[in-house]
Amino acid sequence: MKNNTQLIKTRICTMGLLSDPEYGSAKLIKTLKKIHYPLCFLLYIGAVVWFFLLANRDFNNETYFSENALLPGLVSNEFNNDQSARQFYSQLRQELEDKYMDTQEIPVDWLVSQMSQLHLEVYTHNFTLNYPLGQGQIFKGTNVYGILRAPRTSSLEALVLAAPFRSLSSFQKGTEAGIALMLAFAEFARPKKYWAKDIIFLVTEHEQLGIQAWLEAYHGLQSDSGTFYTNLGSFQKPPLINFKKFTKSKLNDFKWFDRSRCLDPGTLKGRSGAIQAAINLEFHTPKIRYVEVKVEGLNGQLPNLDLVNLVHKLCVKSGIHHSYKNSYSWLRKGRGTSTWRDGVSTMLGMVTAQIAGVPNGNHGLFHRFGIEAVTLEGRDVDDISGAAPRASTLPPANFHRLGTALESIYRSLNNLLESFHQSYFFYMLAATDRFVSIGQYMPSLCLLCGAMLLRALSLWVSVQKDPNDDKIKKDSEDNKDSLSSEEKNEEEIENELNESKIDDSERLVKDTEGKVESKGKVPDEIQEDKEIKKREVDVKPNDTDTKSGSDDIDLSIVNIGANFLIVHLIGYGAMNSPFFFSYIGAKYLEVHPETSVYYGLTVTSALVAVLSPFLLRVFRTVPISNDELSVISILLLLEMATACLCIGMNNFSLGFALAVVYTPLMLVVGVNGENRLVIFVKRALCVLVHPLVALTVALSLYSRVLYPEEDVLGMAKRGREATIQAVMFAVADSMIYGNWLFNVATSVIFPTWIVSWQILCTTVRK
């Protein structure tokens, strides 16, 4: 009977403890507060280590084909038009030297005549670019394309073979050999009867601008902002408010929010069916040492892995050496440290190319239209892109080998029954024959974001204080000479328990069956009853304290939300400011748009750094509290972690780079009282990771690598000039092509940086 009584009281006490939400998590909260900093550090280190381990062959995969319909390399090659390719190359060079030596115009007449002689459907495509910065410049261009109609179908599907035109005065390598090879392949493919898809032979002017205009015109996109930016998913969407109504008449020529004036793609006179794949050729000479396969597209988008594997495999079959970044097919690969270093170098090269979001070839603009495409670039021993190891020992690849590889690729693509869909669209290449899938590299980004979320959780539990602690502290200060409230409660509870014990004993003595139980109130049971009574007494003041605390939180959320709204409006204004800066600089200061945009953004950043800490004091009657800054830090951590994850799902390299750079700042931003040296170091770190400052430092260090003989001042000057050009290119790419980099930096990263700077520059009341 005694044991039953103890069991009942134990269950009652346990139920009371479980009903208290703070009791069960108190130990976990204390542990989290103690170890969250070391745990966040371990998560950060673990993420970086995870990424570098992926370069090891034990942690990545060998490439394979998922689409069986490709049937790569199963046909007998028939290409023998290498002599025609050499003739086209000689004629094109002679045409350029005779008529186009001092101009950058494309030889439209020569291309039209050559394609017409090959019995292709030849068309020209005119487009216009109204440069959106400065006072406005107009650039015109012309594309030439010919369509080989498939004899077995009714033009429902098509393949594209493209080559950009580069003049003799261009600072880039020429593309005459690529155009000649394209014409020779058209001559070879014209009489064949096995083509089930149309083949479009395209020569574009102005590099990526020409291919962008042609793709927009092919898919029926016009220059008006309603269709162009809605279909392409650009950040630069038209505003809901027509700001022209609020501008003065003399500023009516200032088209701040007018996106329709940027690129006019024109219209196409002839078209084919849905484009399934495209190959872009960049060959400058009839004989090359090896082929570099380029895959990175706009905003880091990649082609289907099956197409990449197809190109590499058929290059091997055709006897052409091929490479990707720093992975070379002719080097023997073991399983040692050197192989791991090569894999790391290849992956870092891919990350660097994807961060900027700029396509490294004309193929990169096909991806957003659901067209898989790659670029084949011919390279020599003394290539401007860098010398490959032992490239001088490689036998040169001539037009015959290149044409054979091109034939094999297009005959495999001709076998496709549907568009590419079975293989990976999100991956990283560690070598020409090794890849890392999305399920393998995403954990590294998740660990970085997990560190920020863990820090946010720690701040959240710190904000959730126990109201009894403040009450006990207040009572102890008011009654220093008397007993504490806790001791008084214990005395009252003990007296009540003693009285109840006497009453229970008298009642149980009268009951003949309860004689044994009358002796049952042992000291352990008395202590359990005291704890239960104490918890019941402590519950009452909690309700009023919690209610008053919730009122304070509700009031602070309005101020916090207003601050976040203002900060993000500043970011939105910075995203649209290049229009204003370039207009003012060109019309009143007579400076180039890139200079006015760079210094305009610099001055804006300086003003924001000075004025933004005062934003927290707006609409406030009392100074900001520690809890409010903690809530701001929590929202900042959540926003940064969410942004990195969302960006990383589309462009892993950009999301991962942002997380690596900004996670340390997010973790050290705090509101606790610290000495001046620590605060100075944190503020210096915050300034260092400002988007403009970080870009300038990175480009200065890169210029140091390229020009090691320069001094520090020369390095800084060259880095500043490179930053001016980089900012201008980012702005122009954002307006013309829909590149995300500038928009992400201004509308996402810049506001989070402002909030971090506000926290570090704000003094909390005690």
C-alpha cells in the first residue's frame, strides 16, 4: 500500500513537470547557450571540408549516359569535306582582309551567297540595342542563318549549329575556322536522307547580344516589358506605379523605369520547330591541339549532363583531345593527392565561372529557353586562356577530325525521341569523366545555413526569459533584511503540509483498514508535496508578467518591421540607381557611365553606412532594448540563410560563395556588451564584406597574381579599374540578359549588410 501511494504521488509530480513547457527544455536551452558557438564553428568547418572532399574520386561519380536513345558512336562516320572546310576558311579570310579590314561589320553578302549555294533556306535577322545607360546609344546588328529542312519530318524539331563572328581587329581569337567548318558540315549534311530534325546554321554578330536577339525573336518575345521580363523571369520587372506622372517636364527624356527601350529583337522571316540542342563553335585556326568544352550558362545554369558526356565521349572516339577547366583527357589519372588537387582546381574553376552568372560562350543563352547547348573552343599551346600541361606533345586536330566529331554528335542528337530529361541538370564536374550530383554537394551549403539557423535559435531562446527571475530579483532588492520570497513560500507550504498531515493521520487512525497508511507520510513524500505546492504558487504571477511582456514585443515588432522595410527599399533603390547615376554623369558631369555608376554606388554606400544606424531610432520614444536587437539579429540570420538556400538551389556556386563569405559575419554580429577592440574588429569585418569592398579586394588580389611585378599602389589601382568595369558589366548584363548577380547584390546582400552594420553600431540600454 505504501508503494502504491508513492507511485501515485510520483506520477502526479511528473504530470505537473510535464505540463510546464519550460521545465523539460530548460536543460536543453542551457546546453544550447553554452555550445552553440563551437557547434556553429564546427558546422562551418565541416561544410568547407565536405566541399573539398567531393574532389576525391571516392566521393564523386563516374559519368554515364541516362538517355539510351542517343546511341553515341554506333554509326560509321562519313565526313570527308575537310577540303571544302579549308576552301571556305581561305575565302573567308580573303574576304575579310579585302573588304572588312578596318570595320567590325559581319560579311552578310558573302555568308548569304555561300549558304544559298549550299541550297539552304537563307535569312537575315536585324536587331537593335538601345543602350540603357548614359544618354543612350544605339547599336545595330545582323545575324545570318540557313535552315536545312529534314526530309523525314515536317519541321517539328530542330538542332542548331552556331558560330559567332569576330572581326580581324577583335582582341579575342577569331572564329573564321569555326564558320568554315560549319559551312563544310552543311555541305556534307545537305544530301543526307536520314535527318529527322531540321538543322539551323547560325552566324551571329556582336557575340552574345546577337544570339540573345535571335533567340528572343525565334520564340516570339518582343521588347515590351510586359512579355519580355515576365517570360524570362528577370528581376527587372516593370513597376506597379507609373513614375512618369511625378517627373517634371524637362526630365521626361529620362527613362528610369523604361525597360522596353533596351533590346529590340526584331522578327524572323523563317523559322523551324522546337529546338532541342545546340552546339557553338569557336575555332580560330584549322589546326588545334585540343578542344575546351564550355558548359556554364546564364546565372550558372548548366546543360543536361547527357549532352556534356556525349561531347566528351565522341571527342575521344574521333581522336580529339579534350578538356574542361583544369581537367585534361590526355593526362593519366591515378588515385593520389595530385588527382585530388586537380579535382579541386576543376571544381573551383567551375564555381568561379558560375558565380558571375555570365555565360562563357554563346551556348549559355540557350539554356533559359529549355535548349541544351555547349561550346567547343579550339586551343593551342600558347593559348591566351593558359598553357595546358604537355600540350606541345599533342598531335594537332585538323578539319577532318573536327568534322568527324561534329557528325557523330549531330547524328546522335538526331536519334532523340524527346528532349533531354533523364540525366542531371544540377551537378558539378570534377573532371571530364567525373561528376558530383546535387545530392552530394548540397549538404555543404545546408551546413553553412544550419550554422546561421542554430545561431538564430540560440538568440530566440535567450529572448524567452523566465518572468519569475525578475520577480525574485526585485523582491530580494526591496527586502534585503527579510527572507527571500522562495524561503517564505517554503515555510508556508511546510506549515500547510504539517496541518494536512495531522488531519490525514487522525482520519486514517479512525479507519481500521488504514492503520498502516497512517504511518505513510515519509519525508520523501513531504518533499514531493512541497515541490508540487511550490509550482502551483509560482504559476499565478507568470500570467500577468507574460501578458505585459507580450505587449512590449508587439510594440517592438512594428518598429523592427518598419526598419526592415526601409532597409529593403534602400536596396531596391540601389538596384535601380545606375539609370539615374549614368544619366546625371553623362548629361551634367560629362563622365563615362561606368565611372558615374561606380562612384554613385560608392557614395550611396558611404551615406548609408553613416545614416543607417539612426534608422533604428526613428518612430521610437524609448531607446532600443537588448531583446529588440536580438529579434533583429534573428530575422537577419533567417533572411540570410533562406536567401543562400534559395540562390543555391538555382546557382549553387553563387549561394555557396555567399554563405562562405557572410556566415562568419552573421555569427559574430551580436548585442552583448564587449570591449572596444572586439567591436572594432567586428566592424572592420563588416566593412570588408561589403559587396563593393569585397569585389575590389578580390580583383586587386587577382591582379596581383596576374602582375606580380607591380607594387601595392599599382595593384590597388588596377583592382579599382577592374571593379569599375565589373560593376558596369554586371549592370548591363542585368538589363540586357537578365543576369541575377547585380540584383542579388543590391536587393538581398546589401540590405542584410545594412542591418548587420546597424546592429554593430547601436548601443543598447542597460
